[in-house]
Amino acid sequence: MEHLERCARLLRGTLVRAAVRRYLPWALAFSMLAGSVLKELSPLPESYLSNKRNVLNVYFVKLAWAWTFCLLLPFIALTNYHLTGRAGLVLRRLSTLLVGTAIWYVCTAIFSNIEDYTGSCYQSPTLEGVRKEHQSKQQCHGEGGFWHGFDISGHSFLLTFCALMIVEEMAVLHELKMDRSHCLHTAITTLVVALGFLTFIWVWMFLCTAVYFHNLSQKVFGTLFGLLGWYGTYGFWYLKSFSPGLPPQSSSLNLKQDSYKK
């Protein structure tokens, strides 16, 4: 337990800072552009992480929203209830996960439709021989063809959105003061460590996507959707009274407004 608490303190000191919430979006955008330029001008040699079947991609990134949802659900519920003692407010704050789910669903549907609308079916991965008889991605794949369209990076979108959402929700730890003997101490400490490591995985795999996969325009659009999903909620809508609201903290609205003005 001592090692867990030490790790939680380290992660709190790293991820809960206001500077992290302020500059992480810019850092993600810059690293996406830098990684994309590196990919085009001086591609890195293939590695384990450039293989789409690597463990982090298959068991984490492919399920990024599920991981984020399942860990934020108890974290938001426990921390918000401990601070406010109001079940209604906790339910209101948990609705952020429903909003996040809607953003994830709508954006991925948009990406899929764009790829379908702009794509064509080819006989080989080298895009030779258009098979005009197949007018949809599903039909093309079903007949052994290779579909190629404008494939907006779902990884860039989702990893950006999930990382920023976790960092925003962990801001509640500024206000959380809990004795080690408290019944919720172990649970919240464990969740802090899990969410911290999950955030680092999301950022690391975002960097891997930048240097190994997709072209620049596909990653720009993916990252832009992720940033808009984050800013449209935490930077705009959640500042309003008719919203799920921000994590409870002292003068949270004023602090939040100031941070986005800077």
C-alpha cells in the first residue's frame, strides 16, 4: 500500500497541476505535427509499436473509451460524493460520461461515413485495379477487395479526447483531503494510479500514431475533433449552469474561465 500511495502522490503532483490542463492540448497538437513531419521526411524504422497488433494497441487503444469510461465512472462518483455529499450532484457530474459517449459515437460515425463516401474498392493494397462494382466498404471487404478513402485518424481523435478528459476530471484532487483510515482512501488511491498510468498510455500511443500511422491531414482532422470535443465541453458548455458542470473545486468556474483566457 505504501508503494501505491507514493505512486499516487507522484501522479497527483504531475497531472493535477493547472499548467498541465492548460498546456497539454498544445503539446498534443505540436507533437502530432512534429511526428507527422518526421514520418514524411525521415521515417523511423519499423518496430514493435509500428505493428498494429502490439499489445497496447489491441488491448488498450482499441478499447480506449471503454477503459476511460470504466475508470472515470467510480472515480467521479467517489470523489464528487466525498466532497459534496450530494447524490444529485454526483449523478449530474456522471452525465459527463454520457456526453463523452455521445461525442465518441457521433465522431466515429462521421469518420466512417467520410471514408465510405470518399473511397473506392481496389484489387490490391497498392491501389491497383479499381473494382467499380463494389460501392461500399463492407461489400468491398466481403469480396476480398481493399477499400481506400479519406481515413480520419480515430486514434488521434480518441486518445486526445480521453487524455484531456481524464486530466480535467483529476483536477478534483486539488480539493480532496482524506485521512488514510477513511474507507474510501484505498479505492480512490488505486483509481488515481490507474487513471494516471492510463493517461500516460494514451499520450504515448498518440505519439506512436503521429510517427507511424496515417498521413498529416488525417491526423490533423482527428486531433482537431478531439480538441473540439474537449474544449466544447470543459472549455465552454460545462461552464454553464445547464450542463453536467466542472469537477467540484474552490471557485472552479472562475479558475476555469481564467485558465482559458490566458
